[in-house]
Amino acid sequence: MPGGICRGVGVGGHISGGGYGPLSRRYGLISDHLYGVEVVTVGRDGSTNLTVATRDGPHRDLWWAHTGGGGGNFGIVTRFLLRSPGSDGSDPATALPAPPRAVLTTRLTLPVTTEDSFLRFMRNYLEFFSVHRNPGNRFAGLYAPISFRPTLTGFGEMLILQTADEPDARARVEEFIATVTEGVFPGPVIRPLTEQSYPDTVANTYYAGAPSDRRVKTKAAYCGSPTRPNNSAFSTAISSPPPPSANRKSNSCRSAVLSTRSRPIPRPHRRATRS
Ligand SMILES: Cc1cc2nc3c(=O)[nH]c(=O)nc-3n(C[C@H](O)[C@H](O)[C@H](O)COP(=O)(O)OP(=O)(O)OC[C@H]3O[C@@H](n4cnc5c(N)ncnc54)[C@H](O)[C@@H]3O)c2cc1C
């Protein structure tokens, strides 16, 4: 699945909030592959209903709400039904995207640098992904999240993952590195490329050795337009501010955005990084 690979993230909030990961540049968000949800909703009178909402069924709005509207806003999901668009589910081999045969991994560490050089680096990085942004582009198999914090050897670190299925996968990584580091002085330190299966990459590369109970209070939400023009219930919820007494939770995407302003994280968790 093209979702995130961080430990401590559960499917409940991740799929409902959209969810992206190393394979998303090729396969989209994890919610793009959400065919349906079995969800418990609560009526105005407090009664509960168990509904199966699918992308082609009678409760399409409720399914759509779970493809990026954020967890905890519409009901309690008891089952996620996963099937890619275009599949009727009859062939498990094609119901979901095929995982890559293997993944190339390296890390790029940016030493402390001048402001000009830093800006050059960021411009190179953003322009690269601006050029290679369309579905199916030559670098759709490349995922390179970057984080900045002081370390022993530098202050910026980029994890570079490239699916190894393409015959010139190594050359693509080299081309990417050459592009983002062009004109950057001093140059970055690059670790040797390793090749592992996707599960081993997940297990050994991301947060290797980190405690598995790392949690932060974050809520993902990606608000898009309803796919049906007359989706009045949701467009009202998103566009009108709630009355002062209203519970923020009832305001779909807006409440998801508000709740990303998390409380300060206690010190031991400050070292945690988000992808
Ligand atoms: C270390 C870390 C790394 C991350 N990396 C990524 C990443 O790479 N890509 C990415 O897209 N996001 C990433 N995220 C964000 C993550 O996807 C969201 O925080 C997501 O909401 C977490 O879901 P959860 O179920 O684990 O969290 P929770 O805090 O348990 O849930 C989040 C919200 O969803 C609700 N919820 C949970 N389960 C259900 C359910 N079954 N039915 C209805 N509502 C439910 C909860 O009530 C809550 O409101 C990361 C988060 C962390 C902490």
C-alpha cells in the first residue's frame, strides 16, 4: 500500500486522513485505494448505525468523507475495504498496487553551509519535484523526504529511496543528487547505496531501532472537492464556520486543520521526526 511506513501510526487515522508514503509518488495516497468503509455512525437521537459505504454504493458521501476528511469526524470505522480503482476485486493479484521488487536507499547529509548555499539547495530540491510532478514521470519511484536539525555531521538530512525496478535506477538516484546539490558548497556527504526488499527497507531504514511506541498528537487531513457536484451536506460543513457552541469535531475538514495545532510535546518526544 502506498501509505506511510512510520511505526506507531495506525490505519484508523492514517487512511481516513489521506495517508502518503514512499510509494505515493507512483501510486497516490493510501485513501485512493480505499474502496469502502464499514463505519458506525451516530444519529441525532443518539442511535447507532452500522453502514458499509463504498465508492460505488448508496452511501458514497460517507465513503468519500473517509478518503481524506480525517479520522474521528464521521464515525468509527470498524473495517477498511481496500481495492484500487479499476479493479473489481476478483483477482487479488491486481486488486492493489504491486510492491517494488526492491528499493535503493541512501542518505544525504548537508553540512552547515552559507545562507546562499542553503537557498540554492532548497531551490534545486523544490524545482526538481516541480519538474517531475506529473503522474508517471521518470522519477515517480523516487521519495526523498528532508529534515533539518543540528546533528554531529551537519544540519540537513535527506533520506533517498528509489524503487529498483527500473534498469537505470542507480543512475536516476545519481541524477537526482547531482541536480539538488548543484552549486551547493560545501558539498553534501552521501552514504553508499544499499538495495533491499521493500519490507526490509521499511524495517531497517526508517526509524531503525527506534522505540515502537512513539506517538504524537497529529491529525492528517487533505481536503479536496467532493467528486459529486451536489454534495451539499459536506460543502456546507466545510464552508460555514461552526456556531460558537458547536463541537469542533462536527465540522469535518475544518476541525481536522484546527486540531493540527498540537500542544507542546513533552521533552523526551522532541527528538521524534515526522516524515
Ligand atoms: C511518527 C509519525 C509519522 C507519521 N508519518 C506519516 C507519513 O509518513 N505519512 C502520512 O500521511 N502521515 C504520517 N503521519 C500522520 C498520521 O497519518 C496521522 O497522525 C494519523 O491520523 C494517525 O492515525 P492513528 O490512528 O495512528 O492516530 P490516532 O491519534 O489514534 O487517530 C487520529 C484520529 O483518527 C481517529 N481514529 C482513529 N482510528 C479510527 C477509526 N477506526 N475510526 C474513526 N476514527 C478513528 C482518532 O479518534 C483521532 O481523531 C505520521 C504520524 C506520526 C506520529
